[in-house]
Amino acid sequence: MDDVGRDGVEGRGAASERLARGAQRFLANLGAAAVAEFRLPSGRRLDLMALLPDGTLWGIEVKSGVADLAADRKWPEYLDWVDALYFCVDPAFPLALLPEQAGVMVADSFDAQVMRDAPERRLSAGRRKSMTLRFGLVAGRRLQGRDDPA
Amino acid sequence: MDDVGRDGVEGRGAASERLARGAQRFLANLGAAAVAEFRLPSGRRLDLMALLPDGTLWGIEVKSGVADLAADRKWPEYLDWVDALYFCVDPAFPLALLPEQAGVMVADSFDAQVMRDAPERRLSAGRRKSMTLRFGLVAGRRLQGRDDPA
């Protein structure tokens, strides 16, 4: 049995993966690079960290449903590490529930679309530098692990 | 027939891959991330571009043998894009032939070792910023291509 419940409803994990895949494809079309499960210096993991071609850093938190959002009291901490934070949700998600400090992206498996821009809170130059370095190290090491698992 | 000639001698491609793998493992042990076939803004491709945890960028050119080095008249151009350039060679390579503007790394399939430090020519702040961004974009997009080839 994969991640589909007894009643045929898609589980939270499968739904999140599907939405994250759509968001990653959308970002790839922007020329951005996105890394899943990106560990911040605080120790928390962002669902996706995206580096845009202009150097902007977007954090993207995938929410499979209202319960998933309600259970997350930690998301405001992500605001300190990105230029913009987005929630990525299914088209059926009641968008009015999503907090205004973040933007909104609606996704399916194949693509995503920004429904509401995030209020930009530009990172300081020093933090941008350290986060861009971290992005390169995380992405490069993970790529190397895929190509040479030994 | 793989990349081994009729007389049992390892071909240039196989030798280069072996040395590059050793260099990548050495770099991973330093906490660095390395990306193979890294395209520079000039259009040329470095065999390996490494991002070190302190933000330093190393270019690494793998030379399978003396003929491979002799055939390369382009390597001085790489100096403009990195803090340090290294040649990575087999232990049997006559090290005295390697130019002094670059450092020397000796490798096998499993590891590598720096035999001579590269003279550091620090990148300007602007170029470091743009190259670190490029590194993140290249590594992140390539990782995404591995995980979602569609």
C-alpha cells in the first residue's frame, strides 16, 4: 500500500510530494534551482529553498491541507532566512486562511502558479552571502551523493 | 569494449574519470561541494568547480597524462574565475611539467592529496558573488534534473 488511505484519500505525504514537484517544475521554468528539505542554520528544515537567477532566495512551505497548516506554528521563523516565503497549496485550499506575511503558490504535480506575491523583506547583504554559500554547498554535496553514493 | 585500449592501457577518458572521482571524494572530506563540467561565463568548461565551506572557489583541471596537458592551451583563462586553480594528476605524472600558476593535486580513484598549494589570487567581491550564485544555480538545477528527469 502506498500513501493512499483505506478510503482512497491521498495521504498527506503523497499530497505534499505532488505539490512540491509542481512547485519545483515551476521554479525550473523560471531558471531557478530548488533544493528540498533544506536545513537552515536554526536547524529547521524548509520544504523547498529556491535560488532565483537574480540571487533572490525564496522559501516554500508545502501545505497538504488545512490541518497541515494549523499544525505548523514554526513557519514565522523561516521569514528570517529568505527574501520571500511562499505557501504552496492545492487549488482546493481555502486561500483566505493563509497568513499575509507569506505569498501563495497553487500547484498540481505538473506546475504551479503564484496567486499572491510574498511581501519581500530583503535579506541583509551578509545573510544573503552566507545563505547563497549554504545553498551551493547543500546542492553540490547532495548532487555528488547522487552521482557517487560510495 | 569500454575505455581500455587493445593493449590493455586505460584510455584518457577513463583515467580522467577515475582521477576526478578521487578529487571529488577528497573535496567532500573537506566539506566542499564539487560540480563536474562546470560551464564558466566565458563558455569554457572546468573539469571540476569546487565551493569550499569558507566560500573559496577552486577550479580543478584533471590531466590524464602529459599529452593531455600539452594539448590544453586554454587553462590560463580559468585563472580569472577561481581563487585557486589546481591540476589533478596521477601519481606517475612528472610534476615538474605542471605550470607554477596552478596548484597540484595527486589522485587515485579513492582520494586525492594536495602536493603543492595553488598561489591564491582572490576573486573580487563582485565576481565571487556572481560565481557563488552560478555555482548554486548549476548544482541545484542539476540535482533537480537527477531527481525529476521529466
